[in-house]
Amino acid sequence: MTRKTRPVSWIRAALKEFETFPETARSIGLAALTIAAEGGKADVVKPMRGMGSGVFEIALPLRGDAYRVIYALQMAEETWVVHAFQKKSTHGIKTPQREVDLIKDRLKKLKEMLR
């Protein structure tokens, strides 16, 4: 049985932010998204807490900086990248509330758009 690769779609703002990441972070992120599109889960991926099932976070630590890419699987037949950001907080591992709010807002709008 061949596995169907799901297309990866981007919310425009997420793609713009992702394009500002260092090349190494981008290539690791894209590799993780490819694995997700093929139905797998990369080592750098974990479920995004508080977002419901099917929402995942790619964690990209790089030279003391932390980059995050958030994607959702249960949106139509696609893998949707909803947010990408550089984590500025040096204390704690918690995602800043404004980022969480932005992710929730984008997921809501995406669900409405895909209805």
C-alpha cells in the first residue's frame, strides 16, 4: 500500500515569518513538514498543548535561539502551517501567550475558510 502524501499549505503570514529563519532552521523545519505530510512524525515535533488534537509544534533550537513552526493535520486533506516564530523568551519553556492567541485565532479562521 502506498501512503498518500498530503500537500503542505501555508498561511501567508506563517510563510513570511518562516522565510526569515536561518537556513539551517528552515531546512530542518521543511524536513519535519515533509515527514508529517507523509504521515510520520519527526524527532523535533511534539503535540501543541491546549490546541486540540492534530496540532503540532516543530521545535528548532539553533545556536542559543529557538524557532517554532506550528502545523495542523486535520484541516481538509492538507497539512497546514499556521504559524512560525522565533521564541524570544530565555526563561522557561512556555510559549508566550500572544503566540498562543495568534495560533488559536489562525486555526479558527482556517477552519472557517475550509468549511
